[in-house]
Amino acid sequence: MGLRFRKSFKLCPGVRTTLSLSGVSVSAGVPGARVTASKRGLMSTLGIPGTGIYYQQNLSSGGKQSQAAVAAEARKQQRAEQRRVAAEQRQMQAEQRRLQAEQRRIELEQRTQQSMTLIQQYESQQKGLVDCWRAQVDSIPPSAYADAAALRPFVPQEKPPAPLNLPREKNRLAGEVRKEYLARQPVPKLFLVCVGAGALLPALAALLLFSGFLGAICAVFAYGVSGALAWSGVVWWWSQEFEGKVQAEATERWPDREKSVQREHQEVIAAYQERLQESQQQWQRLELDRTEWARQLVDGNVETLNEAVSSSLSDLDFPFETSCRTCVPEKTAVLIDVDLPELEDVIFTKSMRVKKDGSISERNRKQSTRNEEYAQLVAGLVVLLGTTALSSAPTANRVVVAGYTQRLKRGTMADDYVVVVSLPRSSIADANTLRGCDPIGLLKELGASLEQTQTGKLKSVQVPDWAAFA
């Protein structure tokens, strides 16, 4: 057993102090209920005297147990603060990731939209090339050339000279005389002095009546108004002095001026009549040539018909290179031998699509699709050439079109005919119907030599006998 020491002292009734090796303590209370204060804290004791039964509780917050609780609470609050800060950081990171994702989404939408626009332009260009013939198809006028054979009246383009206005010329002469008279006899200086004095007097009166800034404003206003009135009066008085002389001198000069003006006006009218006559003669010559040419077309002159058809076909505009030869063996028929563009030169080989990242990827188009588009283009060109030729040849009731392209045969490029068709006027007279029709179906309905393989490729057809003479 270790050494122990304990000694109690009664300080006053109900209060006792205790000395021991562990320290000093003070207790106060009555039997059965006491409160003890020591270095371990404040301790309360409740019991039943004489039974040995009691209950103790530490009431102090400065003991070891209270310090541990405070430390635990502090650590708990620290951990809670750390969790709060970590939660805020995770929330900020999540918001940042959301903004980055939104930015990436917007950029992806923009790239996708740009790519789709480019693809639409690419596809529109391809479709426009295949359907380039539709916009140029025009209705065949049934009686346009018969009306064109009539002479058109001459309509002068130049306006005739205005009629001579003698009163205006007389007033102009009076104005010239008035300027000359003022130059010879200017307004006397005495009149100018009177104008200046007449303007200064109201200004001085305003300065005397008013002072300061108001007086200056009134003086300037009075000077301007009175000066204008004085000058107007002087000019009126002076004009009364010399106006009679001006009118007399103008009357004296008028006979010579009148003769001069009438002579100049007659020269202008003569020059106009000469120009008008030359224009009318030139118009009549051109009209005679035009009506003669139209009459030959209406009568069915084969040379004129061939010239008109060739000229009309050369005016057609295509986004690719092509050429044709024409022949009019008789006034009721037109033959056209056309060099079609090659498939590789007009039909696109690549198709485009938008990838998930918004970029554009290219891939080869199916050969069957390209063959079908080329067949549509060939058939449309045949329809356009036929309608244009019949529009230029009023006596023709049909046009025969043969088309060939260059293909590789036995290692060399050679001409290969792919379509031959006879187009009657009655079947291609309505432009509105032709613009919306299926050209391949239309040619097949008309019995065209136009065949396709299972992949849509145009088959070779027999060369027409007249092709060598077209």
C-alpha cells in the first residue's frame, strides 16, 4: 500500500476544507447534501445519512472529462466545417463541369450547324446540276412567228424639241439689258450711305433704351431689320428710275433677237427631222430583214430553220461543257446530235454526313445512285434541246435527238450512243408540265431508245443513220 495523508478542518458551520497528498479541497453543505470543489472539478453528493447510500455527480466544466468533451466537440465542428468546405468545393467543381459541358454542347451545335449548312450547299449544288435543264424549259409559242412576220410601226426614241416660247425669250432679253445697265450705272454711294445711316439709327435708339446684354441683342435685331428695309426701299426707288430705260432698250433690241431665236429654233427642228428620218429608215431596213427572216421561218426554209435552231441551242447555259450539231432535212423535222458530258465530270463521287463531334466525313457514293442521277440529267437535256429546237422551228412537228458520251472500250475512249428519241410537238408543248415531270419516264412513254442496267447505267443503243450527217 502507498503512503496516504488526509486531514480535514472545519472552517465554519457547514464548510470544511481537506488537505491530502493530491491537493486541497473545500466542501460545503448539510448532512446528506454537499458540494465539494477540488482540482478535479466541482462535485455534488446526495445521500441518506446513516445508510451509506449516496449519489455523486461532477458539476464542473473544467475537469478532465469536460475538457475531453470540449475537444471532441471542437473536432466534431472541425470535421463538419471540413465536410461543408469539401461539399462547397464539390459543388463548385460540379458547376464548373456543367459550364464546361454546356460550352462543349454549344460548340458542338455550332460545328454541327456549320457542317449541315455545308452539306446542304453541297447537295443543293448536286441537285441543281442534275436539274439544270428545268428552269430553261419554255413553252412553245403556237403563233409567235406568224405574228413576227408582220411589220411593226416605228416608234421614235428621241423626244421632239420644245416649241418656241417668245414671251420667255423677251423676258430673258430684258434681264440681260437690266444686268448691263446696272454694270454701267451702279447704285450711287450716297444711297449706300443713306442705307447705312437708316440702319444705324434704330440700333442706337435700342442701345439708349436698353442696357447690357438685352440692349446689344435689340440693337443687332434693329440694325438687321432696318438695314433690310432701307436697302429694299433704295433698290425699289432705283429700279423705278432705270426700269423705263431698260424696257425701252429691250424693245429696241427685240426684233433682232426674235429673228435670231427663230432661226436657231428652225435649225434645231431641221436637225431633229434629219435624225428622225435616218432612224426611221434604219428601222425600216431592220424590220424588212427581220420580217423576211420570219417569213422564211414560217414558210419552212430549211437553211433559215437550221440557223434559227443552232442559234437558239447555242444560247442555252449549262454548268458543264457540251456541244451539239443540228440538221434540218425538211421543214417538218429537226435532227440534233448532242455530245453529252461524261458521268465522271458532272456527277459527284462523294457524299457527306455529320459525325457526332460535328465534323464532316466523306464516303463514296453508290455507283447505282450516280448512274441514276446521270440518266436523269441526260433525259432532261434531251427534253430541253427538243423544246428549244421546236420553239425556233415553227414548221417542225417533231425533233429527233441522239445523245452520245465517251466511254472506255477495249482500252480506248470511244463515242457511245446512249439515247435516241423522237419528240413530237404535241407531247412537249406545255412548259409547266415539263418542269415537274420525270424526264426518263417521259422519254420512255415516247418510245425512246433509252435502257438501263440493274445498277442504273445507261446501255449502249444503235447509232442512228443520220448522225454522221448532222
